[in-house]
Amino acid sequence: MAKLTKKQKEVATKFDVAKSYNLSEASSIVKETTSGNFDASVDLAIRLGVDPRKANQMVRGVVTLPHGTGKDVNVLVLCTPDKEEEAKAAGADHVGLDEYVEKIKGGWTDVDVIITMPSCMGKLGPLGRVLGPRGLMPNPKTGTVTMDVAKAVKEVKAGKIDFKVDKYGIVHASVAKASFDATKIADNADELIQTIVKLKPTSSKGTYIKSIIMSSTMGAGVKVDTKSI
């Protein structure tokens, strides 16, 4: 059996790994047990009682976290020239079209979110192989394909994130930074969870929210009591 490090022993004294906690308690524990010399992300892993292989059980959506993500989101807007100033004024980090399409074809993907217009989607089709696996392909369902690019940029910068259940039935999402107050971490986590609850597929039977684990980057996972949400 592997020996626990000094830090692992210290963390083990602060909470019971076998016990489930409410969101407020879990947020405090994660904040208290986070170690490292950087501002770690606080993540949720929500296991759902769905079969993602079935189209009518796919869970996907967007949520605007009340306290933002704490992350400086790097946004690229691919738009027509008449929308460029609008996008820049809203805070987009990169704005253009053809020059960025060529850069992406060459392998450049140094952005967190790509927003575009319906009329530009034709040029993005060939980029699916590059953007798809990285979760960067714009999608009308997540609000990243829109005529109102300025609004979309502001929402993303303010803490709007999109999520999607993976092939194992789990939604992974970063909801805060460890430097946030525990109350704000709990608020953000609750907003994501409640949004997912509202998206329960009618074809999903049995327990929908099976388990929730909250953790920080390189930190221990804390079980959240699903009955408390």
C-alpha cells in the first residue's frame, strides 16, 4: 500500500473521504485543502443516470455563473468586417475571419472560446477536425453562433460556460477559483447543478444525479450529498 505524503496526511485530517457534505461544507473543505503556489481551479464531476449514446438522453447546455469563473477567457470572434468594431468593443481578444481561418488550418487554437455568425459557418466547416476535439467548434445551442456577437462576448467574459455529458455519463466543469470565498464557490456550483437538473431528459429513468465530486486542481475530491442539492 502506498504511503501518504505529509500533505496527504494533513488533508486526511480535515475531512472524511467516505462522507458526503452539502455544497457549503464541500466548498469550504476544497478551499481549505487546496495546496500549491497557484490559484487552482475548482471543478465539479457530476455523474448522471443517462445513456449518452442515445440522442434523447444527451445532456448539454450553458450556464452563466453568478460570480464568474475567475479565469481570463481568451475569445476569438470570426465575423464580417461590419461586426469587427462591435466585437472589439465588447472585449474580444482576437477579431477577424479569413486570416484566423488560415491560422486554425495551420494548427493554431490558442483560444478558449470561438464566437461566429451564421453567415460565417460555411468557412468553419473544414475546421471541424481541428476545433471539434478541442471543444472549440461554435454551436448555436451554446450561443456561440449568433448575429449579436457583442452580447455573446460579454456573456462569455462574465462567466458563461457550456457543458456536455461525456461518453461515461459525466459532466466535468470548472466553476470557480480556489481564491474565491467559499460562499461564492458554492453559489457557482449550485447554479451549474440546478441548470443540469432542469435539463433532465424525459427518457431518463431512475436516479438522475448519481454522484457529485468537488475538487481543486491536484486536490482531493470531496463527495457532495446529492440529497442536499
